[in-house]
Amino acid sequence: MIEVENLTRVFRTYKKQPGFWGGVKGLFKREFEETRAADGVSFSIKEGEFVGFLGPNGAGKTTTLKMLSGLIYPTSGTARVAGFDPSQRENAYRRLFALVLGQKNQLWWDLPAIESFTLLRAIYGLPADQFKATLDELVDLLGVRHKLNVMVRELSLGERMKMELIAALIHRPRVLFLDEPTIGLDVISQKAVREFLREYNRKYRTTILLTSHYMADISQLCERVIVIDHGKKIYDGDLSRIAGAGSGTRIIKFRPQAAALAAFGPDWKPNHGEAKVSPEGEITLHVPSQHVTTVFQQILAQGAVDDITIQDVPLEDIISELFSRKTG
């Protein structure tokens, strides 16, 4: 469904010299800086796949999605989505995909959402029966039927994002690009959006490319992830392989009781792993999995503790480690 080959986008920006004379000099001779937002990115995605697109801020994720949507042109390289070249901006292609930017609105701010949906029906030339059937299904899945006639500016952030998803899916696209769709939402709204996307992908086999900084979005929706950093792809494969990279380590957290604070002073060290103490007095240990039992017993023998837990390494930390290894 999506074929990307050596996709590159270079932004050229004017570098102003400091001071008054620097500005005057710039009138006659300008210096420019080049930033490679995407640098030779290549990947392919099959129809119906739900793929996570990860990377730190500024890695080039949104730029790549915008090139695949035809909003900006690539400097070099090629992209094909369902056989179309996005840079050609053909009407047939515009009807085939949808783009949701979590920090941008496509709905009219001072109108009820239903009026924006009616406008989109006219733009896409949707038959009345198809429009009604799709709208009824989407509003029921997202539970916002009672909000259709409320001004968009009066909706909560979670309700507004649900309306944005309806607007994106009203023409039943085959490809959906999602850029931070749950950003800023509360936990309940995030869960509702994830469940909706999971069900929609399962039912309609829509190809979805998702960027998110919430690892719960990725771990619960995507089996495959593509990771980019500084515009370059550094990983493309199963999410389980990344998660498995942290399986050799466990995290033990505990808080010594007041009577045992001296026993866990600066000189105390676990037999295995490393210890960090928070300003609140909580001690965090990163321990090799095979030594968890030994260290656990050492802690209990050292002194009385409260709230002791054993956790897996968070996926966020594993991916951050992947970034640092590639850039270090």
C-alpha cells in the first residue's frame, strides 16, 4: 500500500548575522543553513497494517507524513501510496487517504461539528445514504452523538479529537496518517481513541501509520514499528524485538522505613545492578533479571522497607536507549 524509497526533505533557512551590520550584510550576501528533516528514509507497508512511526522531537516524523500526504514536496526520493505519487496531488489520491494532526484543527471552530461533516460530504461528493451510514457508525463507536450540534470550541479536548477522527474517516479512506492523535488527552479519552482505532482497523483493513509519544498507543495498537532519528531510519521491525531488548533487566523500587534509613545510606550498594535515590527517598535499582531474587533478599535483609515493587523496563526507556546507541 505504501512504498517509500530514499525519501529526503531538506529545509533551507536564512542564517542572519548578529547585530545591525549583520542585518545590513544580509541584504547583499546571505548565508543559509540546511536541515535534513528526512534523510534517505525507505520502508514499505502492506494493506491493512497498523504501523507505529517513532522518533524523538525533530526526528522527521511529521515531515514524512506531510510528504506522504502531498502537503510538502520531497527534495529527492520517491513515494507511492496505493499506486499514486503524493506529490502530484491528484483528486483521486486525495479521496483515498486522510491525515489527522493532533495539534491542528480541520473542523470549523465556531460551528457545530455536524455542519463541518455536511460540508465534507459535499467536498467528497458522498451519496446521502453512504454519508448517513458512515456518520451513524462513527458517532456511535466514539459515543459523541449527543455532541454533534455543540459548537466545536465548546467541546472538551477529548470530544474534539473524536470529532476530528470522524471528519478524517467520513469518506472511508483506505490509508490513515495519524500524527499524535492522543496528545493532551486524559487517560480515559486516550483509551477510548485507542479502542476505536483498533476496532476500525480490524473491521475495514485500513492502512494506518501512527506517530505518538505515548508508548501505550504504540504497544496496544502496533505490532510493527519504524524508528527514525535525525531524519534517518534506525529500526524497522516487530515491536516485540524492541520490547524484548529490555527483558534482561528488571527495575526494583522501594522506600526504606524511617528506622532503616541509615542502613540504606550512601555506602549501601546492591550485590548486582545500579542504584539511584530520588529526592523523596525512593531507591530505584536496575538489576539483571537472573539476579532479581538475590537482590530482593538482600534488600529485605538490610532493613525494613515500604512499597517495594518489581517492574519491567518501560518501553520508553528502551527506545530512548536505542536512540542513544545510534547517535552516540
